Amino acid sequence: MEKRADRKKGKKLWLKVTLAIIALLIIGVGIFAFTIYNNAKQTVNKKMHEPVDSIDTNVTIEKIKGSKPLHILLMGTDEREGDVGRSDAMMIMTLDPKNEQMKVLSIPRDTRTEIVGKGTEDKINHAYAFGGSDMSVATVENMFDMELDFYIRMNMEGLESVVDTLGGITVDNDYEWSEGEYDFPLGDVQMDGKKTMEFVRMRKQDPEGDAGRTKRQRMVLQGIIDKGAKVESVGNINGLIDILGNNMSTNMDFDDMKDLFKNYRDARKNVEEFSLEGEDTRIDGVYYLLVPDEEIQAARDRMMGVDEEE
């Protein structure tokens, strides 16, 4: 009888220990998840959130509720200490949840257009130097006769840290070339942060010139999205949040980001990428890309899509 009682006592003790371990794991995971959530919310709302007058957020909220396509301006800026900076890369990203499609239009930085609020025609990347994100958004909206829903501005100096924190990215390279200490063979190329910066900044060796450079910027964007969406990247979330908090600005708040993740994440299943094309020219000794009105209209129609026009 004593042995049976001891066995029962032993089973009960083991059960209690097991339950205690499970409870501790659940609590630990819960604290970790809350820490990530709370850190992300604080960082986005207090450090990254930067509204602009050019975007009517009420319209955007209604579009999200109706699962309508969203248009987001992506800007990569080259801002260093003591420098106002310019938008080194500009893209419009359209997320279409119903058709599970993402379209990315690259706007060459030398594109000549009217700078809204300045009253002159200039390179589109100068809009940021003249009036920050607000003037950039207004200028792009005017050029394409379309309403943007969000903008995201990323300091290119922070791109290196983002890639390294993700553990590197992979891109499908179009042609073979070398830059400094780095080789970029044809096909899949594994890159850390420094190699990524060389990849996006090279211009002289590219047979497509600035158009090729913007194409490589889109490749890097896609590489970051693909790597960030993988399960193994979860452990790096806090590190990424801190990096983005120091290098990124957007008119999205934390709730907007949650809505995008919840309702628009399948849009990345089908990606279509293209770039504005125009004619190289010099005006008063300054190089510009002149894009015909019909090219701008065709790009707009491609981004807006039939469903949205209806």
C-alpha cells in the first residue's frame, strides 16, 4: 500500500512540475509577445509617425474598410549629418487585396516635373530637399493625378542595418558585374548590408543607367519583404523595430500597420514591377529625364487598375 501511495504521490508531483513548466512557457511567450507588441507600438506612434497635409487619412480608412487598392509612396533618402538630403529612390507601391497583387512603379530620380509648392519644374527628387515628405507626396500626386494613401520614407543609411539584422537577403541578379571588393554574378546573389549598398548605388556599369539602378532598388525591396516574412525573422523583430525607429518615417500609425498586415499581406503573392521611361536631355547644362504625358498616363492606368476605376 505504501509503494502504491508513493507512486501516486510521484505522479501527482510530476504532473504539477509539468504543468508548472508549461505555465512558465506560456507566461514567458506572453511576456515576449507583449514586449514586442508594446515596443513596436511605442516606436511607430512616437518615433516614426509623421503625418502630412497632402494625404487625407479619412479617405484611406474608408478604402481599407472596403478592401480597396492602396497607393503608397516609398522614398529612399540619402540624409547625412548636416545635409537636408534628397530622395535617392522613389516608388509607388499599389496593394490590391482582392486580386492578391502588388504593383511597384519606379520613378527615376532625374524625372523632370512640376514641384508642387515651389512653382517650378525640376528633378522630382529635389521635392524632398525643398519641402520634405509633404512636398514629395504632393508632387507625385500632381504628376500622376492620383491620391496617395500612405508614404514611407527610409534613410538609405539605415538600409545596411536592416539587411544585416535580417541575416542578409537574396536577389535574382540580371547580369554579371563587380564593384570594389564585391562580385555580383548572374542569378541568385546572397548579400549582407554592405554588399546591398553597393548593389543599389552602382550606376556607371549598368547598361540601363538610372533605370537599371531603380530596378535593383526594387529587387532589394522585394528581397527585404521576402526575408522579413519568413518565420526565422521573428526573433529579430525587436532589433528591426529599433533600426526602423531611427531611420524611417511614415504617416501610418500602429493601427494602420496592423490593418495592412491583416488585410493586405496576400497582395505580395503576385508582384508586377515596372519603371517610367523617358528621354535623356540637358536643359541649361543640367541633366533631366523627360517623360512624355502619355507614358505618365499609361503608368497611372496600370497602377490604378480596372477595378478601382469602376
